[in-house]
Amino acid sequence: MMNLVRLSTVCIALMAAPLVTAAGVEASANAGMEKVEVKRLDEVLAKPNIDWAKYTSVSITPLDMSTTTIKAPSGTHKRDIPELTEKIQAPFKDLYLKAFTREFSEDGLLAEAGSKKSGTLRIDSKILELAPTYIPDSTMNASGRNRAYTQTAGKIQMQFDIYDAATGEHLATVTDKREATKMWRENNSVQNRSQINQIMGTWARIFRTHLDDLGEK
């Protein structure tokens, strides 16, 4: 009887507790931020009255794909939607890190990974969604008829969270979706890697040249 009473008490407590959704967690993380217009980026939320000029270096953390979803093209069979294995994730993570390292190294702005030095920004990034233009049909693969041509490999949606590396204060969140330059070509691993590289390079250049715009309204 005692166990039933305890279980009842727990259930009542859970029913009375506020429901925390993913949207609620995100809203909490972005509390106190305001929308800022930054050239070439879809959505930017930043804390007001931040002296961005005091930041003279940037630390880049590895790309996170632990919560990435795949938005398959219309008509794709569920059996053909691939799992995001480490092998599939590898080129995204590799090309992201290379692009941002290269871009910030050119101006001497790159700080060591894990740096908590004053005046350093930390950029944490994650892919929210991959929307490939084409996913091979497994029945076609079995027959060897799997060559396809598309304008682009697809779109990548990213979220970038910017922190003060020394204090851990969350300063800004950037969400952006883009695709490579449209041009008809064979859809294969070599071409897809080239397009991922182009997209990551574009983001890296935008961040290097427009970080100061976060302070503008």
C-alpha cells in the first residue's frame, strides 16, 4: 500500500510540473537576445550591448552532428534513407574544421582549441538538417543503374552558437541554410564532397568578415 501511495504522489507531482519542450529549452538558451540583421545570414540572435571589438581571437570546436536529421526528397522510400554513420559524418566534420581553421588562421585570429583566454570567442556548431537532392534507390543500386545528375547535392542547415570563451557566456545564436552553386553535374561522393567544401568555406568567410555586424541593429 505504501508503494502505491508513493507512486500516486510522484504521478501527481509530474502532472503538476511544467512541461519543458525542446522549443522551451531553446528559448531559455536564447533568453535576453535580440534579433540582429547580418548580411547573408538567415537568422541571428545576439545579446545587446556586447563590445564585440574586444574579441581578438576565435576558438573553433568540432562540428556536432549528434542531432542532425535528414529531410529526404519527396517519394524516397524509408528503407533508402541512410543512417548518419561516422563514415557519412566524416567529410562534413573534416571540411567544416578545415574551412574555419584556414579562414581564421589567415588573419592570425585562430586561438588554440579549448582556449579560455580573455578576448576569445568560441564557436560551437551543429548541423540541424541535411536535405539531399537525391538519395539512390536501393533497387536501382542492386541493378547497377544508379547514375544521376542534379543541380546541387542539396541543402545544409546549421546552427552556430557563439560564446565568450573565458566566461562561458552565450552571446549569440546564428541559424542559416544554404546550398552550393547550382550547376548540373553527376551526383556522386566526389562531387558531394566538393559542394560541402564550398558551403563550409562560404560560412567561414561570412563569419570572418561579418562578426562585427553582430553589434549592429
